[in-house]
Amino acid sequence: MDRSKVIFGNVISDRAYGKAVKGKLKYARKYGDDSNASYPVKLQKNACLNAPLGVEDIRVAEGEGEHAFDLEKGIIVGNIRMGFGHYRISIAMASAAHALGYTPYWMDLNSFPATTCTKVIGAQNDLYSMGSRLSQKFTLFNKLIWEPLNYEGFRQLTYNAADQKNAELMATVFKNIPKEIPVIGTHVWPAQAALHAGMKHVVNAIPDNWPMALHLAEGSVHLIQTHQSYMGYRVLNGMAKKKVLKPMPADSLRYTGHYIDHELVVNAEKDCDARLARKENGKPMRFLLTIGGAGAQRELFAAVIEHLIPAIRENKAALYINVGDYKKVWDALKRDVPALNSLSKTHFGNWEDTKNFCEAAVDGEVEGVHAFWHENIFEAVYCTNLLMRSADVLLTKPSELAFYPIPKLFLKRIGGHEKWGAIHSAEVGDGTLECEDVPHTLQMVDMFLNEDALLREMCDAIKINKSIGLYDGAYKAVEIAMGLKKA
């Protein structure tokens, strides 16, 4: 079956198909075609995530692994590192799988250096990261190129045809993995590659809240976090401009709710009660700033931090800053906001220290500025998840973090598709509107600081959302994936 020629019964034009074939050949000439290779695989414990979540890494390497594949309880979380978002969704899936008694196998297609798969993904990741940074620096580039590409370019069915061809070059890494182990792809490429490789039970966990053909992996069960997005995917809305397309079959997609870590879901009410108690008792309001894998928006973060400095000095606010694995961003922030040099305590590279701080902060006192940096990518991403429990307000662009059960102040988006995350969050009551410039961002910061209403309303909404299962998407994803084995 050629998944680039016909997509859910919709025939791709000869011109678009030819372009997709040429795109694959271009990558093959540049990075090689290892379709006939047979890479050995083995399992080893993930140094960061094995203890809390039971995660084991799938490595392309010779020799015996630490464990054999568990054909009954094993489940693969297929992902790529492209920014931090897909890793964070993968952590949510692994957390839910662990809580439900399964063994999560972490398979990052961007972590096998010798393979064509990783070379192709790495090249596209570099381009996307560069585009994200340029979009924040150059208004014209953002308006004329980046926003249209992320909003309409990735939306078109012809883009999926090209991606499917490229994914044929990624399938080889699945060759020696037992085909009956279910796969949850938290980016479309692992889902597509798994299908090309003959994996039997594939689930495609779609991020964001803007339906795009980019995310289609025909042959998998597509999971959707919102009802709005579900309807858009069902009819492939706008994916061939104004043309009415044949819809996706009903059994090819499922609404699940938000993909959230087990630890955050089960503690949602308790953490909201703690936020309200701190507000009522005049404790410093804790703001969490998290910088994503693209490293963009530093200037906006600097403006927010500068604005909060007086409140931090007066013990009316406290600040967590997670710069991920981008230490140079922290160095730049200190130059932009010199007060950070005297006000901040750094938690750099010491994972035990970070975990101890996060655990103590849930019920303890926090003041001042606490900065976090970890060279290990898993620690860099998971740090934010651990900090969320004790934070009062998360400041983030409206990407994957838009769906998390914590009061959120939304910064300006990076890419037009992200704005729908803020719209959804505002509608379900656990986040603000998107603040599209610095003055509106600072206005919202002051509203959180100086009144009770916003925090209370969002905490109340989170409790209601929790009670109706809105944050149960990761559990449902695991259950659907494991259920495919019984179908």
C-alpha cells in the first residue's frame, strides 16, 4: 500500500505525488537509504525516568539488553525530540502506562545517530528550530512565512503525502522489534514509520488543537484531545483548501481528553487547594517560566522577570525559571536582568537537588528566584512537570502545556497552530487568552498578583474538569493501544 498516493480514500494528484517521491529521493541521496539494513536493538533503563515511571529505552546497539521485551505488558512510546513538546507528551503516556501496570519502552527516532532515520529527522528538526527562533526576531518572516506554514501549509493533505514518503526512510529502526507490541506515537513520524515497518497495533496521539494533515498516519488509531479538533479531523476540514474530502472512517479516530501525567492528575484537587490557601494566607505567588527546546522568546521572558523583581523583593511573588538544557539562555537572562545575579538560587545539573526541591516545595515555603538547568534532556523536560505541582501560575506559549491542569498565563504563540491551544484552555477555564505582546502579558501578571478572582476561577475549573475526565487522555491512550491486541 502506497500511503502517499491515496489518503483515506482521497487520491493525491500526480504532481503532488511526484514531488513527494522526489523529496524522499533527495533525502536518500543526502543521508543514504538503509532500508535493507538490520539494526540490532536492546533495552536499558532510562537514567531519569526509570525510577519514577519504569521507563526503559530502546537502543540500536549490539549485545544483550538489561531486559527482554515484555510481549504481554510492554508498550512502546514512539517519539522524536523536536522542541520539548513531544517528549512531554511521551512522559505523560509513560506515566499513565506505569500507573496502569504496563512497562513503557521509550523509542526516540531522533536518537539513533548511525541511521538514515535520525539524520532525516535531525535535518528537519534543525530547520524547525531555526524557523521558531527567526519568527520571534523578525516580524515580517513570522507574518509571511512562519505563521502561514504552521497554519495552512502543514494543514494540506499534500504535505502528509510528502511526510509519508519520508517516513519510509525511518521504518528500518523498527525491523528487529516484536511486531505485536503496541506503539503510541506522540509525533506522527514514529506512528508512520511503525506502520511502514509492519507494527500491528499503532496509536497516533495527535497534539495541539488545530487539525492538520501533517498529523495523519493512516492505518493507526488517531487520538484527539478536544472535540473541536475531533470534528476537524473527522471531515479533514480545509485539508484541500475548499474541496470537500472523503471523511476519515469513524473507527480511525477517538476523542480522549488531555494527555496528562498520572502524578499531576491524581493530585489536581490537592494542588489547587494549596494554591488557593497560599493566596488567602498572603504567601508569595509562585510563577513558573519554562523555556522550550527551540530556545525562543528570551526577550519576552526577560520583560516578565524584570516586571516581577519588585514583587519578589517584597516577598509577594516567587519565581521558578526552567531553561531546560539551554544554559546559554540563563546566562543571557542574567545579562538582560542583572537583579537575577543576587536574587536567584540555581539548581544546575544536580538532579537529586532538583527532585528534593520540587518535593519539598509542594507543602513547604518558597521565596525568591529558583533557576533550573539540566544537560540531560529527560531531566530538562521532566523538571517542569515536577515544578508544576507546587507552582501557582504557569507562563507558557500555548503549545502542549496548554492542556495541563495548572492555572496558565499564555504568552505569544510560536506558529499559528498554537493559538487554538489557548482558545481551548480559556474555554475550559484553566488558562488565559493568548497575550500577544509584552504590555498585555504584564497586565495579566498583575491581575494574578493583585486579585483573587483569576486564580480561584481557574482552580475551580480544574477541579470540575478533573471530575469529568478531561485530563484522562493518557490513560485512555494506553488502554486503547493495549486494547488493539484484543481486537
